[in-house]
Amino acid sequence: MKIMNMLKLTSLIALVFAVAVGCTSTTDSSGSTEQAAKDAIAAAKKANKDAKAVGYEWRDTGKIIKKAEKALADEDYDKAIKLANKAKRQAENAIAQEQAERARIADLFGGVAPPPVIQAGSGQYAVAAGDNLWDISAKADVYNNPYQWPLIYKANSGKINDADLIYPGQVFDINTSPSSAEASAAITHAKTRGEWSIGVVEDSDKAYLAQ
């Protein structure tokens, strides 16, 4: 009798433990899916921002992103991910169309591709042939101060490897309202950077990015 009771008790404990583990796994999975949906929407927004900056945003991409956000709010994470991925693909296709069009125009004009068309006030800058960060920063519609070029470098560290080597067609985000501390740090770095070489990431640049 005692043995039967012990077996029943053991079975009950095992059942409770299994249910608890199952609930935990469900919660973890749900949380992971929610984060995946948020990440997918963020990626779609970034891609669509890039497409919009060059004037090639598709008409319904923004609407699809809004639908994805609504699905996220309704906790329909799978639907949110599906919609966000669709919007991202559309934006990427739009950018590819813009690049193909520029290549076509370049063929018509001797192989020199014009820079992407950036909408005024978008907080972005399209690199043209002959550009460098110093000259871009000096432009009146950027910072009007060449010594603030490190701000562009830092804001686009994912696109720029060597600060002395940028390429026509790249689209850089411009921090349009840097704090006084950020501007001061940028100017200090520009003035104290030291020797540099093309194709090499200087230690001083690494230290600046790490600030």
C-alpha cells in the first residue's frame, strides 16, 4: 500500500514538473517570437527609410509596416513577421531599382553614375565622386565645419570601415542635432587624430568610436 502511494506521489510530482516546464517553454517561445517580430519591423523601417531617401519608396510599403505593427500590438507575432519581411523585401527591391536606373543613366553618360537623389531635410547625404568626410562636413547644408567630420564617421560606422575611404553611391545618415559634447568630441578627434593611411583603421579612430 505504501509503495502504491509513493508511486502515485511520484507520478503527481512528475506531472506537475512537466506542466511547469511546458508553461515556461511556451512563455520563452512567445517572448522570443515577440522580439523577432519587433526586430523584423525595425529592419523593414530601416530599409524603407533608405528607399525613401533616394526617392524610390513603394506606395504601399509604409502601409504594410503599419499592418505589421498592428499585428504586433494584437500579439499575432507570426503575422507581424510575415508582413514586416514583405515590406523589407519591397524596400530592398525599390533600392535595387534605383541602383539599376543610376547604372543605366551612367551607361548613357560615359560610365559616370550620378549620386542618388536625396530629399531635402532627410538627414542623409549621398556620396558623390571625389567626396571625403572632411569636405562633406564642410558643406553648408551638413555641418558647415570640416572638423565635425567624425560625427558622420560615428553615425555610419556600420557603413564606413576606414574613415579615409568612402565610395560614390553610399548614403550616410547625418546627425542633424548633435549635442555640444558630441560636437566638441568630434572636433577634438579631428584635430588630434594624428597620422593616417588609406585602407587602415587608425587606433585613434577606434578609440573615438568607443567613446
